[in-house]
Amino acid sequence: MGHGVESFGDNSVAASRRLSTLARHLEASSMAESENVGLRRSLTSGFDGDSVFAHVVKAPEDPILGVTIAYNKDPSPVKLNLGVGAYRTEEGKPLVLNVVRRAEQLLINDRQAKLSVLVSRVKEYLPIVGLAEFNKLSAKLMFGEDSPAIRKNRVTTVQCLSGTGSLRVGGEFLARHYHQKTIYIPQPTWGNHPKVFTLAGLSVKTYRYYDPATRGLNFKGLLEDLDSAPSGAIVLLHACAHNPTGVDPTPEQWEKIRQLMRSRKLMPFFDSAYQGFASGSLDVDAQAVRMFVADGGECLVAQSYAKNMGLYGERVGALSIVCNAADVASRVESQLKLVIRPMYSNPPIHGASIVATILRDKNMFNEWTVELKAMADRIITMRQKLFDALRARGTPGDWSHIIKQIGMFTFTGLNKEQVAFMTKEYHIYMTSDGRISMAGLSSKTVPHLADAIHAAVTRLS
Ligand SMILES: Cc1ncc(COP(=O)(O)O)c(C=O)c1O
């Protein structure tokens, strides 16, 4: 090492080491480059400018994510995005919960991260089924603190990539190991359901769910369709806050659905993307699932922390399969690993560590429930404000479904033409089925939306 380098101290030594490493890499890659040129030239005509992918046609945008793309292109200062399924504050800003920030701080400061308690400060691989403590706590959150199914080890829970990944892993497990390959999904449902289950290897059919005439549940149609489904068929049920309709069965209706499904040996697959977000209570929103688990029967549950903890981009969720015996659950888990390993190997560590940090600590858990309730309450307030604003304008029609529906979305009943009109004239963006995200509204924007709905309904009825 020369005199000049030494006189600049440790930093310079490190910098010069980095430089020589970089030089070594560059040498190696330029050698490889020159060796490859001849090979590439001789391979395909693609080298001359014609792409071997030239025939690939442009795919349409995802109908939900496409709304945001169109919104982003609109320069209007009054534009409003009600398509996005993510919570926004009164100021229209994305929200990171305080308790999540606190958990992240704890994880960063944790200098004694033990190997036995894997936290995200240790950037190691998780096991195929994810963070063990996260799985245990997620099952408790879903099935209840003193769930007999958990106590008897009848439940296997694996960490997956948010709700979507949990649905996909569950779907593929069923396609491989369950005797019935048909899944019935509600009509309508979240747009990704049919694609996820088809690609998982299941055949997708629908059951009647929503009645446009009442803007409520078509309970009779639902029961008839489930009654005529083949014995053993899988049935996708939204655990709460049905997306896109915001229409949930009452507890009494759930009980009838349970009885029918058990008597016809239909397999429940719950999609729980909004626990706590619908009513503001984690327990109330888990009631339908717990009703099915309490009868001792089997079912699947896909859980997401995207909405209720605001962890959208962390992709943190869980799939639970409730079996009728502990040894079955353990064999099922061994097969879930075979589904997951070639799909994405193992799940990400950071989001699951945040969730586990919050769920394991009583104070943090309570803080979370307060913040969660505040989000749910703000949405409920927006429902009331929009309803009042339409009433004040004398907008034709019965808008009581706005306050009756539950969760993030209102299925307004506006048709395609009315939606297009509102986008063109009022710069309000939503999916073409008339679904609006109540979470994207604020006291300030309600009058603008009410004006737009009023104009759309009176001009294009
Ligand atoms: C009904 C339903 N299921 C599942 C999901 C999946 O969400 P994520 O994969 O972000 O957890 C969503 C998201 O909007 C949803 O509305």
C-alpha cells in the first residue's frame, strides 16, 4: 500500500479495495462479453433488430389497477380516485399505522436478536412455511384465543404472500389433494378470484350472491345454487365486508349457509381480507369463520394483513387449513411445503416480523385495535355523509344501501354509462361496475362526489 493511501486512513483503504474489486469484476465481464459476441451473432435473427417477442400483443390493464393509471394521467386538480382498495386519511394520504412504525423501530433497535426468534433485523431465509410465531398468532387472531381446533392441533397455518398468495397456495393444494376440483365463487366477487383459482388448477363456477333490485343479498338464489352444487364442491366465502358489494349475510343467514354446506359436504374456503376493517372489531368480523370451525368440520381460510394493518406492500398473510385431526393437519402441512417451495421458496421476513411484534405484545395489540377502529369508523362516517349529501340534493332513488353496506366499498348501483360520465365530467375514477372505495373519500370530497352522482342519475337514468 503506498504512502498516499495510508495517509488518508481506513476509509481510503476500504475505497481502494472496493475499486480493485470492481476492476476485477469489469475485467471478468468484458472477457465473458467478447467470448459471447460470436455465439450471440450466430444464434438468432433477433440480433438484427427483430425481437423474438415481436408477436406478443399488448395485454389490457387490470380493471382495478387500470383505474389508478387513468387517474394518474388526469391533470385536473379536482380529480378523485375511488377505485383503489387502500385506506386514505381525511387528507387523502396513505396511512402507516403508528403501531407499525413502533414495531419497525423495535425490530431495528433489537440488538439481541436471538437466532431462535427470527426477526427482520436478521436477514436470513425463513422456513418454507414462514415465521412460526407469526403463524401461531395469526391462527389465534382468526379462530379465537381459546379455539379448541388450535388446542387440538387440528389447524395448520402457513405464512403466505398476503391474501392473494394465501388463496393461490390453498387453491393449488386443493387442486392436488382434494377430490373435488370445482370452486364456486360469488357473483359478483373480487376480480382476481377467478384468475387465481383457474391458474391454481381448479375449475371455477359461480353462485348467486347479489340482488341488484334490492342492492342486498340474494339469499334464496345463494341457497339454491349451493344446494345444487355437486357434493364436496369448494365454496369461496368472503369472511366479512364482501368485495365489491359490501353486502354480508346476517349471523342467522350465515348459520343457514353453514347448515346447508355441512349437509351437502361442501368445502368452505374463506377469504378474510378485511378482519376488523368492517365492523371495527376483530372478533365480530371473524364470527362467520368461527361458526364454521366450531362445528368440528374442515375448512380453509386465507388471511391478509394488507388492509387491517395497512401492510399492503409488505405482502403479509396466512393460509390456515382446519382439519378434523392433528395427524391430518401435520400431513397437510408437509404437502403445503411442496406447493410453496417451487412457487417462491419461502416468504418475506419483514412484514411477518412486524405483525408478530404487534400481536405478541398486549399493549401494542391494543394500540392496533384502536387505530383499526379509527379507520373503520372514518369509513362509516363517510357512508353517512355521502348518504346525507344525496338526500340534501334530492337525488332520485333509494340510497340507503350506502349506509347498510359494510367495509371498504359501496356498490353504488351506478351503471357503466353513468360511471363514464362521472369520470369525463367530474374527474371521478372508479371501476366500471359502479364500486366506490369509501376509504378514498373525505369530508372535503363528499360534496363533489354527491354532485357527480346527482348529475349522472338525473341526466342518464
Ligand atoms: C376480497 C379480497 N380478497 C383478497 C384480496 C387480496 O389482497 P392482498 O393480496 O393485498 O392481501 C383483496 C384485495 O383487495 C380482496 O378485496
